[in-house]
Amino acid sequence: MSLLLGIDTGGTYTDAVLLDEARGVIAKAKALTTRDDLARGISGAVDRVLAESAAQSADIDLVSLSTTLATNALVEGQGGRACLVFIGFTETDLDRAGLRAALGDDPLVVLPGGHNSFGGAIDALDLAELDRRLDDLAGSVSGFAVAGHFAIRNPEHEIAVRERIRSGCDLPVTCS
């Protein structure tokens, strides 16, 4: 039996669904979302869906995890201040789809670099601006988001930026 497990951590409940590609949904379960430790709520939902289906975890071929917590925090104006490190994009890219407005007063670091759609470097990554600002940023934000142009094709520049930030401070870093 080939099963797929879908998990969604929401504001109140964490949902789990077990899907058999041939038969469709074979079990659904909920557990309270445990914001202080999301793993507890996820574990509870997974344990319940496995018990309801009598399936074995070894039968699961794919696990897909999603969350609406981050989306809810943005919509509700909650959460900490983050710095966006933008690699290989231009200032005009910020205005497309309202990204500049969405950032508000959160800090931004624009770095040369990035990749093309084939994964080749557009420009060499230059970390000088990040190095110049990292100490000040580390004292004024709660984390960093790193987005590199076509990082899905080649994450090399995002990884280098993530490692530089981690070597300079203990704040969370998320890559696109």
C-alpha cells in the first residue's frame, strides 16, 4: 500500500489526512495546535490518523507539511521584525506585486548575485553590504529571510548568505 500523509498546522487545530492514491482519503484526524512546541500537535494528529486507519508509518511514501500560522501572523500584524536579504534582484523588483509596501519599515539588504533559470550565476555574490550591516541588524530584528534570484535552480548564494548570517549572530534564518 502506498500512502500519502498531509499535515496542516493551523491556528487552533493541526489536521492530518492519510491518502491512498487508488482509494482516496482513508483517514482524517485533528489535534490541538501546540504553539509552544508545534511537534506535539503534529505528533498528536499523526498518531490519531494512523490509529484510525490502522496503517503503519512504513507504508507512507510522502509527507507534506503546511501551516497557516505564518500567513495568519502576517494578516494579523503579529510577529517579529525580520530583515529581507534580496540576492540578484533589482530595486524595481521590490515594487512588483507590492513587496516594498509589504516590507513596511522592516530592513532590507540588496546583494548582487543570483542565478538564471538554468542555475548559472548572473553575477558574483558580494557580501560586503551584509557584512557592513550585520551587527546592527542582529540587534534590531528577530530573524532573517533570504531570497535569491532563481535559488530554486541553484541555492548556492542563499546558502552562502545563510552561513554568513549564522556565523555573525544566533538569529533564525529562512531561505526561500
